[in-house]
Amino acid sequence: STPAAITSGIASGARRGLLIKGGAALEAIGSVKTVAFDKTGTLTQNKPQVTDVIHLQGTPEEALRLAAAVEAGSQHPLAKAIVEKAVEKAAEHTSKQPPPEATEARALSGKGVSARIDGVLHLVASPKHASTLTDLSAQQPQITALEQQGKTVVVLLRDTTPLALIAIRDEARSDAKAAIAELKNLGVQAVMLTGDNQRTGKAIAGNLGLEVQAELLPEDKLRIIRGLKDQGGIAMVGDGINDAPALAEATVGIAMGGGTDVALETADAALLRSQTRDVPALIQLSRRTMGNIR
Ligand code: ADP
Ligand code: MG
């Protein structure tokens, strides 16, 4: 039998867009020691924009056209930003040139995308992956500087020749910094988990005031969550779309935004208003409710 306080706690959460799956979930949320955030879409807006195109050969417009052709079939947020920028540039230049045709496009998970253009293999990839194919030491200072600004850099390669560096920024959510500070006040540790590179991750996390673990593959995220779970409970906050395994693995899985059925299936709670500050609000609601029962 559910105590009346739990029912009323869940109802009062629901009125503010905090959907909680049940009494057990409500109780667990208040006692987690750590909250882990997926970076994209939870601490950032998930509206990545191309900020810099540094062409090493040809023109920036041409580099963008090639990169967009390689990325055309990719669903990755970085791919969408590149395609969007190429379309915007083409409109500005009222270019009548059709986009180059790419074939045999392949996603290299966590690394980039490759495709063939005019029979030549092209690649848009992380500097880390591109460095395994070509020498980027001449470009490293520029890459480092862009990453220290919190931007993600990808490299366009034609065969093994670097053609351009493209920097992409996803702005932090406006309330993310306040949310992290509130978690600290509640005595809860906050950490950001990301597949992005160390420097970009550190720059963003540093601004928001939380710890970061970067360059993680999906299986690394699961390993970290398991470890933190054993140390007294962890809430994992993600968008619920591509991080369902991490949400399921955590003591408490919290899905931000959308509020899809799929998200609530794996998650223990969903934040319908998509505000980072609803994470500490959820913890406070749990603690108040459980305090009323004890
Ligand atoms: P996360 O979702 O945690 O930010 P991903 O595993 O999706 O990280 O990607 C990690 C890195 O791999 C990206 O930061 C980027 O450097 C590279 N990458 C992945 N997919 C693409 C893509 N479609 N185009 C360019 N780079 C990509
Ligand atoms: Mg991803």
C-alpha cells in the first residue's frame, strides 16, 4: 500500500512536469550520492552550430560542401550542423553548383564518417581518429585553441590529405550552471560523461562547475555508472533517445525533455519541461516527501 504522502508527492511533481514512475523511484531519487549527466542535450542545448571553418586547401565553401556531402546520410548532431551550414553558405553565394555526390557512406561509431566522392575516400572525423591516418602536428595548435573554447573540432580528409578543420559549438543550457550549484548545496556530486574529447569536455564542464569524464565509448559510460552505483547510488540524466542503456543501468534513470513513452519505459523519471534545474528540484521533492513519511 502506497502511503498518502508518496501519492501526493508524485502528484505534486506531475503538476510541475516532473514525472516519477512510482513510490520506489521517488524514494531512491532523494538518496543518490552522484548525478551523472550526458553532455549533449542535458547540459548543452543540442543545437550545435558550425563556428569556424579553417581551410587548409581550396576554399572554405568547398570544404563545407565536401564535408556536408560526406555527412549527408548521418543522423549525428555534428553532421546536422555541418549540413545546415553548407546549405546556408550555398544560399548566401547563390551557388548553382549541385552538391558533390557521395557514395559508400559509412559511420565509424564514436570516430566520424567516411564516404567516396569522385572515387576518392573522404573522411570527417575527430582529430584523434584523423591522426591515425595523417600527420596533424602542424594543425595541432589551432585544434587545441578551438577545443579550449569548448568547441568540438572535426577534420575533413581527402584520402590522407587534411583539407579543413571544422569547429562546432553547442551552447550550454541557460540554467545548467545554477542546477549544478544547487546539486552541490544538496550535497550531491555532479559529473559530466561525454564521448567528446578531453579539452572540449573540460572547457564546458569547467564553465559549469562540475567534474568530467571524456572520450568515453558507450561501454565506458556503463562501466563508470556501475562503479558509482556501488558507491552509494547514482542518478543518470540523459535525453533517453540514445542513452537508454545508461539510464537503465543507473540506480535512477532520469530522461530530460520530450517525455516520450520510450523515455519513461527505461527511465524512472522524466523531466517534461527540459530544464536542468528540475534535477535538483526532483531530489528536493523526494527528500521532502520521504521526510513526511519518516
Ligand atoms: P557524444 O554523443 O558522447 O558526444 P559520440 O560518441 O557520438 O559522442 O562522438 C564522439 C566523437 O566522435 C565526436 O566528438 C566526433 O569527434 C566524432 N564523431 C562521431 N560521429 C561523427 C560524425 N558523424 N561526424 C564527425 N565526427 C563524428
Ligand atoms: Mg552520441
